[in-house]
Amino acid sequence: MDERVWEERWHPLREEWVIIAAHRQGRPWSGETLGASGDEIPPYSPDCYLCPGNARSSGQRNPDYTGTFVFDNDHPGMAPDAPTDLAPPPYPYRNRPANGCARVICYNPRHDLTLAEMPVPDILEVVRVWQQQTRDLAGRPEVKHVLCFENKGQAVGVSNPHPHGQIYGVNFVFKTIETELEASWRHLGETGRELFADIIRAEQADGRRILYEDECSIAFVPYFARYAYEVYVAPKRTVPHVYALADSEAESLARALKDVTVRFDNLWRMSFPYVMPLHQAPTDGADYRAFHFFIAFHPPLRQPHLLKYLAGPEIGGGNFLSDTSPEQKAAELRALPSVHYKEGSGTE
Ligand SMILES: [Zn+2]
């Protein structure tokens, strides 16, 4: 049997697609060991496949980029040329080609920076790339949904410190967004109001969990946080996609992202790991005016070296059991300086 199977398989019990991308097994793994944090990271690494001028495993060479840099993932989970000659599975199973597009976005030419250490104008450039890429991929007929995300840190399996994220354009709508869409439509029908706007109002009325707020953006530990240091960063105006933000809103979003990521790093004076997805409406041309674009940070750590393991309730049951109080965790983050500990004068 060919084990290089590359297709989407329907999960009939969860009613969702599973991407099987077994052809990616040969992708490069820079096997840096855990516990290497604290080592000095150089601004350029000759071994890094994301640094300017370096060659990637595909043999292509990165340009000497000076800002952001986007390229098609050399080992994509979904692609325009994914196999189409799939063997049909027996009933009740379904499969189909993993048709779509996967890209990598380098945030900065500097190997040793993260969002938290980048100046706001550079973060704004990342926001602009999310806008361009979402628009670009949305224009492809096969793409129904664009997921921009960043996996950061060894705790979430990323050993290369070069600041980068990924962009998936897929031929289905991701389950989380599907659930949020249904809830948003139902809330709109029942109350005449937008659900996320009501969430923002509830957070403002309480106030204890808000980390950052200006005219256009807000960042908070949600009342219902599933992870200890979970944070939502959102524009105040309801827009379904990142590209619908006005310039002033995009700038505000960049400031909010800077503030939150700096607090994260200051918490334990270390580069703080997280999974950060952009929650955007689908791009299939339907009406998504009830959907409110936002960015979520899901940090896996509860303490400096203690992971929140997804176990029985989360993996088995599909619901989270949190051992921490969102109000207490928000208080910890609120008490921290909004200047990065490496940028400070050395005084506390
Ligand atoms: Zn690099």
C-alpha cells in the first residue's frame, strides 16, 4: 500500500474534514533540543531556512528581503496539485482532494526577533500581509476559508526561533469558525445584536480582564478562557475579515498585538510560546456580516515549565477543564510593564 496518502477524509461523527498529509513525513526537522532557551540567538543563522539569502529544502533560495517575506510552503498540507486520483473509500466514508494553498510568512529578516520585540510599524506590516494574503487566497475559486496562524515556541513543536507564521487557504470552513458563525447568527436573530460586540461590552462592563484598549481595539482574557493565559485581541468594529480593517484600525491592532505579546514575554522573562489563529469568516462569497474578526492567543503553559496537557476532558470529551481563574490570570498580565524586559534600561 502507498503510505504517502494525501487527501481529506470526512469524520462522519464530528461532521468535519480531517486533512491526511502523510506525504509530509520527509519534511525537514531542525532537531534543536528542548531546554536550549536562554541561549543567545543570533540575528542571522546560516542554517535557518527562513533567513534572507538562505536556501530552503526545495532548493529555492530566499531573496534578501528587508521586511516581510511570503512563500509557498515547501511541504504543504494542501496545494493546487494535491492528488485527484483518489480511491473511493467504502460506505459510509468519504474523501476528496486536499485542494488549497499553504504559505509561510516571515515576519522579519531578523532571526532573533519575535512579534513582542518587533517595533509596532513592523507588526503593522505583518497585519498588512494578513490582509493581502487573505484577499489573494480568497480570490481562488477552490478556497472557502483562509486561516492565518502562528505556532510559536518549542512547547508547540516549533524549534526555529525565526519569527514566522503560516497561511492556509482550504476548501472547507474550519470547525471553530463554523461553530462561531452559527452562534453569531443565532444571537443576531434572537437579539438583533452582534454576539462578539456583546462580548466586548460585557468585558468593558466588568473591566478586570482587559489588558489593552484604545479607540479601535481591545485585548482581554475572555470570561470563558480555556487556557490559563488565553487572550483575545479584536477590533471594536464588527468586520468579518482582517482586510476590512481601515488603516487606523490596522495600526491600532498592531499596537494591541505589541502590548499583549510584550506582557506575555514579561510574565516569566522568557519568549512566551503560543498558538495564535486569526478568526476570520469564510471567503465563499456568502453573507457574513454577523461575524466579528478577532485574533486568539492560546498559550500552552500554565507555569514556566508546566504545560497544560490536553487530556481526558479536552481530547476525550471536547470540553476544557481549566485549573485557573481568568480574573487572576488577567490580573497577573495587567500588573506587568508594557515595555519588553529586553528593551528596558535593566531596572525593574
Ligand atoms: Zn532565520
